[in-house]
Amino acid sequence: MAQGRKTGGRQKGSVNRRTAEREEAMQRAAQTIAAVIPGAFDGDAHALLMAVYRDPAQEWQLRVQAASKAIQYEKPALSSVEAKVTATIQDVSEDDLDAQIRMMAVAAGLAGDGATEH
């Protein structure tokens, strides 16, 4: 046997068995869906992923993989926000507090006649 030379197994660049099975299952799912809904996947990978993960006839593992890829487009990740408190309620005058309440009401579209109750 020659040393240092690859003599068997997968060829360089070829996909492993699990990847090939997954790709084949995705292709079958796409063909099934396309047969029912003509043009369903014309350039829309997200539609394909949604159809696969919603199809109960598909293997559970395939549905989970499709859902995990699609979720980033359906529910974007939350981003962190740094909050900085510069004053406490004790530091704010009653007039400033009224002004802040009026500004929040205007921003929320709830401003009436401008009067506030105490």
C-alpha cells in the first residue's frame, strides 16, 4: 500500500451522504410543491423554505433545517440597545414632566387639546 496517497473514499469536492440525501429531499419537495403551485419558486428561495417546513409529508429533520434557514427572514434577530439614564424622576420639575408627557402624547398621536390633568 502506498503511503501518503488517498486510495479510496469520497472524491475531493464531492458532498457527503447526508448532504446528498438532504439536497435530494429538498429537490423532491420543491418538485412536489411546484407541481401543485406552478411558478411557486420563480427566484424565491424563501418561498421554497417556507413550503418545505410547512409540509407535514416531509421528513422532520428536513423541515427543521428549512425552518432554521427561513427564520432569519421571518423574524429578524433583536439587536442590543444601550440605554443611558441621565436623570431620575426626583431631578425633573413638574413643568418638565408635563412637557415630556405632552411630547409623548403627540408622538403617539394621542394629543388632545394640550391640557394635562393633575
